[in-house]
Amino acid sequence: MSIFSAFRNIFIVIVVLFTLVSFSVYKMNVLEKSYRQALSQQMELKGLGEKLVQGSDYLTDEIRRYVQFGEQAHYDNFWAEVRVTRSRDQAVERLKKLKVLPGELAYIEKAKKHSDNLIETEEKAMEAVERKAFDEARGLVFGEHYDKQKSLIMGNILKFQEIVNTRAQSLTNHFHDKMSFFMMLTNLLLLVSGALVLFLVYSIGIRRLLNPLKSLTHTMQELVRGNLEVPVQVSAKRDEISDISQALQVFKENLIEKDIAEHELAQVNKSRNLILESVGEGIYGLDLDGKVTFINLMAEKLMGYSLEELKDKPVHLLIHHSKPDGTHYPIDDCPVCHSYRDGEICNVRDEVFWRKEGSSLPVEYTSTPIYENDKLAGAVVVFKDISERKRVDEVMQQIVVGTAAVMGDEFLKSIVKHLATILRVKYAFIGELVGDKQSNIKTLAVWANGELVENFEYSLNDTPCENVLENKACYIPNKVQSFFPKDQLLVEMEVESYLGVPLHDSGKKCRGLLVVMNDMEILESLDPEAIVQVFANRIEAELERHQAEVELEKHLGNLERLVSERTASLERSNQSLSDFAFIASHDLQEPLRKVCIFGDMLKELNKDLGGKSRDCIDRMQSSTVRMQSYIDDLLMFSRLTVEDSQFVKIDCNKIIKEILLDLEAKINESRGTIHVDKLPDIEADPFQIRQLFQNLISNALKYRQEDVDPIVNISSQLNDDGNMDIQIEDNGIGFDEKYKDRIFQLFQRLHGKSAYEGTGIGLSICKRIVDHHHGAITVKSSPGEGAIFRVILPTKQVQISADREF
């Protein structure tokens, strides 16, 4: 065989070999791309499964919180998830778009079906909450049936995730097998190609094959060692060496991308650790045994323990073994324990941890469970020192206790004393604006050098108090004299720090100020601004109360004078009414009696009078009798106003019995029937109560229906407020209720006087009697259905003496 033929044959073989190498590299790239796509889909499937779990857990959390606390927000969150967010439905729809195998999708559809059934149970629980059947609601969402349905949901989702994870693992194994095969094939082809190159012409072999392969081999070795800086020599010619170089370049770029990703991950972890170490709160992590797996610097500083000292023993026995009072703290009662054992999130606002040296540290902490692959893996505890907050609370309590029992000037003195003592300042005072231009301050209480001193007045010009009265607090922690060099009082008192807040009236207008001063900086740890502002608000309230008290005394004096004047006026009015009643009863009735007598005399002396003349005389006498009835009723009505009543204990049954005897003729004439239940005793005016019942019973007999015998039922009951509720019910003609207010007015009649006799004053007298007894009278009626008069009277009257103080 000629050299050319051999070279040609070898060259052809080499070309084939390098073609296979290129194909192998290509296949590796295709495999890697397919693997990433498939793995991405598997991760999405896994994420959708987790989304289903989270959606179901979210609904469970919201319904249980709603059942436990009844807050509308949890109800709204539940239905927002079911009807708006629809995370479960969206996850199922996405799974269908990804063309998940029917057998795998069946698990999700089963979980969805159980979830829908669970929502029906949760709807029943909501209905139970609306009915306030809380036990039923809790039984629905915390019961065995609910948990069983929940486990069916989670079981199907977990089965689906297990299949997805198994497929992902299988895909990974298949990828590694294929990649191993093609890597081995590539190396084998390169090795054979290198051997064949040795048989080529030296110039071709050395110039075209040997040196490039040597360079490529060196590059690959460096890449394997991790030297990503080594350059890849890519030939400009389009041959197999060039293809290999390009493939190697791709491999190098992939390695560089991987190294960058790992570096970025390391930077993220470093930043996270820096954040954990820099926060102002203590943080430590726990495993399922309650042992510390991580602790930041702030936690070490606050507790005095290092990670090495904590990791071998349950942390509860070291820092949480006792309650604030020193009694034993069982681990089963510890909220932190519930987090890493039961997965509960716990927030505790006031508790203590115990330092290494044995002292207690007041803390506020949150314990949150940690999950890994949907399994509880431990908990993380974040806590902060609340010693300063508790000290401030104690200070505030001391001030409140010290000033709670005093008022007025003594209160103001107590305030400045306690403020100065607690804040450890030399001076404290309360001042009020005075003067026409309100340019001066007059103190109301002053504390200086450990004692109360006399009040004084000073000008606001060029003082820090001038700034305070611009309706803003003024706090200068040090060197206050340099800011107000013209204020000689600051120099004389050697004041270094100043804190003043304005005092307002009810209209939010500045009326004065509260000031504390010291010869050194005021302690910042006690938050003096907050403390002074709180008690400035209390002082404002006290000043308003005092001002209201002064105004009240002034108004009471005016009221006493007005009451005296009105009482005298009423006495004069009552006397006038008494005089009128006397005149009406004597002077007015006497002429009427004479008219009646002269009418009788006219008829006696003129027996031959015609029928028309006698009718005129009869009408005149009838009108006179009615006028006398009007006058008698008016006299009785006026006595209810002008005469003093003597309230005594009376027997209502006895009074009604006497009334029925008086009305016996009228009852017999009308064929009426009166039913009376037993009535309780009450305190009242006997005469007026007699008149009340007599008027109501007489009306019931008077306004009867034709051809219907009247029936009157009188009953009573005691109300819860101690009042007697009396009902007088009849079967008479009744009336339209739109007139129920009119019938209690003077001279108001619903029927003509020819149909029913009377003056129209009877019910007015009844209402005046009831009002006089501090009661009420109402009526319920309809035409042809009779009427029910309801009278409410106190069983005991409140006696008000003439000299009662108001």
C-alpha cells in the first residue's frame, strides 16, 4: 500500500474518529440540555405539589383561626384563597398543561376531591360560628373526620411527590450513565486518534496533529485540576481539532459558570451570616432534641454561653429552666419546646432567660419551627432584651402610684416631686401663661434641690421655654446655656440639660408648660421625653378638671339663685290659681244656681206657657247644669296643680270596691259586668287615685256599643323596674288610634255631646293625676273593638323636700 493510500486511509479513519468525537461532545451537550429541561419540569412538578400542600394548610389554618377567634379577617382570607387566589385549582390546571401521566394526575385529582369535601366541612363550621355554635364548629375542624380528610389530601399529594422525586432520581441516574458513556467514548476516540497520528507524515503529524493534541491535553488537565484561567487554543481552520477545541471551550465555560454560581452562593451565605451576627437581637437554632445548632454573637453576649457550651445539652435546662419567680419551668409547658416538637409558632412578650452567671434576663421572643423537605427539623428562636422597657414601666408605675391619691395643687406638687426623683434631676416645675400678652410664666408647682419651693413668675424672652410655647417639645440634653446665653436663670441654677413640653387646654391651645432641668445630662435610658409627655397629658386633664370645677361652682351659685326666684314665682302663681278656684267655686256658681231657680219659678208661675216657651226654659236650665259640670271639673283639674299631695300607702282593691258601690246604679242600668283582679298596694294620693279609676270605669260604661252589655276587665302586674302596670280593658265602641293623644287634652271630644254626655275633661284629669304620680298612661284601641287603657304607677314615690339641695 502506498504512503498516500495509507495516509489517505489513516486520514479517513482519523476524520471518522474525530467526527465521532464531535458527535460525542454534541450528544453530551444535548443530553445536558435535555437533562436540565427535564429536571426543571420535575422541580416545577414538585413545587406544584408543595403549592397544593401550602394551599390546603393555609385553608386549614384560616378556618381554625376563624373558629377559635371569630375574626372576620380569617373568614375573608379563607374565601379569598378558595375563590380568588385559587392556588390549588391553578396548580391542578398547570399539571394538566405539563401533560402529567394520567396515573400521576389521578393522585392530584383525588387530593383535589378530598379538599373540596373538606371545604364543605369548613363551610359547615363557618355556619356553626354564625349560629354561635362554637363547640360544633371546633368539632368540625379539629375532629377526627377533619383530620382523616386532611390526611387523605396530604397522602395523595405526598404519593404524587414521591413519584415525581423517583422520576427525578431515575432521570439523574440515566443522565450520569449516558454522560459517562460519551465521556469514555470521547477519551477512547482521542486516544486512538493520537495513536494513528504517529503514523502520519512527520510534518503533517507534528504540525497539524501532535502539537495541537498536546496543547489540548494540557488544557484539559489544567481544567481538571481546577485551573480555569488556562486558555483554550481554538484553531482557525475548520477541522476536527478545531471542533475539539470548541467543545473544550464550551466545557470550560460551563465550568466557569458553575464556579461563579458556587462563589455567589458562598457570598450569599457569608452575607447571611454577617446579617445574623449584626442584628441587635439574639438568635439561636435548635434541632429536634432541643440542642443548639447555631447561635449569633448577640445571643452569646446576652446569655454568656458559647455554641460549644450549649450544643451538648437541651437548651431549656440551661437558659429556660425556671420561671421569673424562680419556680421550676417544666419543659412540656415551654413554648420553644412546642415549636421544635409540634411545629407551633409561639410569641411570648414577657418572660425571662437565665444567663450563664445565674441572673435572669427579661426577654421577648418568637419561636418558629424549621422544616426540611416538608419534615420538621427544629426551630429558631429570636429574642431581645426588654430590661429597659420593664424599667420604664416600673418608673411609670411609681409615678402613677405616687400621684393617684391627690388632686388639685397637691397633685401638681406631687407630679414635680416624683418626676424630679425618678428622672434624677434637680429641677422640675409646672408653669401657666399670664399677662395680657401672655409673655410671662407663673409657676403652679416647683421642685428644686430636693424640696418644694415657692412659686415665682418670669419672662419668656430669650429662654428655652419660649420655644416650648410654640406648641412643640424642647429637649436639649447638654450645654443648654450656650444656646440661650441671655437666660440668667440657667446660669444661676447651673443648668446643663433642659426638657420642656407644652400644656394645652381643651381647644388644643397652649396654656403653659412642664419643665425638668438638671446640672448634668438627663438619663436617656429612662426615655425622659416619653415620661414627661405622658404626665403632661395628665396635668392637662387635671387643669381642665380644676377649671371645670370652678365653672361648676359659679354655675351652681347662679342656679341656686334662679331656683329661688322660680320657686317664689311658682308660689305666687299657685296662690293666684287658689284665688281663682275660690272665685270659681263661689262667685261663678252662685249666678248659675239662681238661673236654675228662676227657671223653675217661671215654669211654676206660668203653668199655661206654651210648649215652645217651656222648651226654651228647659234648654236654658240644661245649659246651666252643663256649665256647673264644666266649672266643677275645672276646679278639680286646677286642684291637681295647686294642692300639695300626701303620698301614703293605699289599698287599690279597697278603693275600686268603693267606686263600684258608688257606680252601682249606673252599672245596673247599663247591665255591665266589672272583673277586677287583685291589685298591689302603692304609695299615692288616695283621693286622686279614686278619681283616676272612677273616670276610667265610668268612660268604659259610657262609651258602650248598642245592644252589647259592657264588660270591663281590670288587671295588673309588677314590672321588673318595680312599677305597677294596670290595664282597664272594655268592649265598647273604641276609636281610631290616630286620636289617642288628642283624647287626653282639655275639652277634646271624639263624639258629639248629644250622643254622649260629659265635658271632655275626664281623661285630662286622669293624665294629670298619673303625671303627678310620676307615672304614664297610654291607650290602645280600634273602632268597634273596645279600648285598653294602660296605667303605669310607681309602687313607691320619691319624696322631694322643699329644702332639698341641688
